[in-house]
Amino acid sequence: MQEQNRGYYRHDSTQKYSLRAPQSMRARLMLEVASELAAVSAWPHKQPLIHMRAQGAEEWAFTLFGSDSAHVVHQVASGEVNFAIVNPGAILALAIRGLGPYTTPVPVRTIAVLPQFDQLGFAVNASTGLKTLTDVKEQRYPLKLSLRGQMDHSSLVIVNEIVKAHGFTLADIVSWGGQVRHDKGTPDVRMPFVKSGEVDAVWDEAMPMYAVEALDLGMRFLSFDDEHAKKVDAMGLKRVPLNKELYPQITETGVQTIDFSGWPVYTLASTSDEWVRFFCEALDTRKDKIPFYAPGPVSALGDGGLPLDRMCRDTMEGPLYAPLHPAAEAYWREKGYLT
């Protein structure tokens, strides 16, 4: 028995995995429990913050954050978090340029992008007569506007930057006699506020969830004039036209929205090649165990594991707003995912 126990604790540095080591079993027990809880619908706590360190070390050397918040970029920039996810990729366009909530450029680099096509639209009642965001400012229109209630939601970051580029703020709308409210839920569940007349504008992402109903209710989506379209482009954001095949109710031409696609896994440019390769190898090894489904007519890639061959290249549903980390690019090429 004593001899067997020695084998149980023996460490073989030539082996990739040390599944039988006590510290591995303890760590995997907790990680697997967390993985299971994240899939339980009745369990509300879905965002994991994972610290890892060598056994007995005083400092936590490695941190993964499963939040999709734009504010986590600050923690990545400070080194508090090593790898994170953000929704959408456009947030990294602001971060890498030092725009929006980022006072200085953050040298973020992409590991891979979970593909998910989406758009952020500026819907208003057609009865307002507004056609562009410039009209809102020029007419000092007192909109009754519904925004996302989650105050750290990326849609609020993007909306604030877009209106700022047009020369006004959300506070200005209030000063013009309007109302800016933060309502709970996705935009589709806020459509009753439009029906009742409580609001006459909904500015939000997840357009496949609400655009059809919004158009049926007599709303239109505000577009960009040429002057302000150039300002949006200079911010690194992408303008995406409304697709009449997806939304046949559209009667206007040239209406554009803001791209809200992709959920990038990202890190800093200074993150070591070794750590990035370990991360990529782990993601590759576990890809079939990570559920993936991208709803919507454009990006419905089907149920199943991660489509890594679509996650490391610039695509409509997974745009690369920040370049791949060199070690990630090298790994994806080596494994044939990127050619």
C-alpha cells in the first residue's frame, strides 16, 4: 500500500497532465462544479472569476474572467485579469484607440472570437419625423428613450460614444424635455412600452430579437449622415446596413446600424507566448465540451462544440477588432485552423 501511495503522489514532468496529483483533483473538482452550475437555469450566478497559482505561492499568478462587461478591459489593462471575454468586439476597437471609457490606448490582442452576428439600432417612432441621429440634435427632440437597465452593459458604452460623435449627450435629451430611462430586460420585452406610448425610442442591440416587432409598430431606425458616418468610422466602429431579406418591412434604403457582433476572448499584447499557447491548447482540447449556438438567420452555425476554424479569422459574425496575439495566430496556423 505504501508503495502504491508513492506512485499516487509521484510527479512526472514529462507528462502533459497530472490528473492524479492531489492539487489537480481538488482544482478540477471545484472547476467542474462551477462548470455544471453555470449550465443550471435556476442558478443565477453565471460569471466566473477564476484565480490560479502554484500550490503554496503567496500571489495569484493567473486570472480568467467570464464576464462580458466592457469595464473588465480596465482590469485586463492593469494586469488584474489575464484573459477575459467581451461582448461585442467593437468594445476592443474603442479600447485599442483609447476612446470611450478608456483614457489611454489599451494594447489588447485577440485569442479567438465566438461568432455571433448582431447589430445595435437606434429605433424611434416614425411619427417623430426623425430620420438621422443628427436630426435629434438639430431639433433638440425630447425623446422618451428606453435603454438597457444593466448599467455595465456594452450597449450603453456604444450608444454614449455614438451620440457624443454627433455632438450631444443623453443628458441633453433630458434637458430638452425628454426622458432617458434604463429598463430591465432585452429590447423585445420592452416593446410593450412602445405600444403603450411610455417611450418613443429604443436604442439597443439584439436586433434579431426586436427589429421586426419594432418595424411592425411603426418605428424606424435612425441612420448616419456622411459627416458623422466618417466620425463613427474613425472610432473603429463598423456601420452595417439593415438587410431587407431579414427585415422585409423596411421601406427606406441606406439605413445603417452599428455592428455588435462577436464575443472576443482577449488578453494584452504583453501576455507571454507561453501562457497564450497554454490557453489555446486548452481551448482546442476542450472545444467539443464547450456548448456553442449562435441564434439568428445570419449566424446560425448549429448546435455543437466551438467552431475554432471560424473563431480565429475576420468574419462578419466574428470580426477582429483587435489583432490576434502573435502566439495565438501561430498556434491556430500550426493546427490548421488558420491558413
